[in-house]
Amino acid sequence: MVNLIPMTNLEFEKYIETSVSDFANQSIASGNWSEGDALQKAKEKYHSLLPDGKETANQYFYTIFDTDQEVGILWFAQKTTDLGYIYDIRIDENRQGNGYGKAAMYSIERIAKEELGLKKIGLHVFGHNKVARDLYEKLGYDITNLVMEKVI
């Protein structure tokens, strides 16, 4: 149903432009960062993860296609010889609910196992993102850590 095609340099630049600010906004919404410093912290986080941009070792950036239509993106990393990590998966808003997220997750699992020899995949999901949490749980991902907070 979907194909994961390595991002072009132009697609990567477009992705980074939007994802840094999106990550800052998600971190604000989750209560992790204040509005005043969230964008700077997001830029620092991305720079620490991707010091060489798209060419950073063991980082894989894909555009998700359904036939010839772009439907989303996926950023995957090989963390150790056994563990991969999904940093980001996004399905275009007007295409959500059509199985693209699930299909992309199955595709990256196949790549991780068959091409990279990995045994596990981890990911992070913001607590307020119930749609993503539900998808990951349906796909067999288990909660390994749970951090909770209460504003008092």
C-alpha cells in the first residue's frame, strides 16, 4: 500500500523547517517547555541529533508514498546494533485515517529487521496524542516508561 522512499535534500529541508517548530509546539502543549524558550530548545535538540543534517550517520529519512502520491514522512534511526528508533512519523492531515500510518510502521519494521538486522524499535509519543498512542498499541508497541505530571 505504501512505499518508503529516501527523502531528497529538498524534501529534507522542507521537513526540518516545519518539524522543529512542530516539536516546539508539541513540547509546549505537553507542558515540557515554556513558550518563551521552546523554539530555541527544539533547534538545539535537532542539532544535537543531526549534527550533519540529513547525512548524519544511522539516520534515515523517508517520504511515504501511496503509488505516486506523497502522503507523509518518517524519520528512523539505528541507535544500537539491536535497536532502532522512530523519531517522527507524520501522515498528511487530509490523508489520516486511511491506514497509511499503520502501513508505514509495518514497512519500517520490515526495513529495520531485514535490511538493518535490528531486533527492536522504540519511539516516543506525547501523552496528549491519543490517536498516535492508540495506533502504536494496536501495532504491538508496549509502554516501557511512563512519566506523569500534575500542575498544582
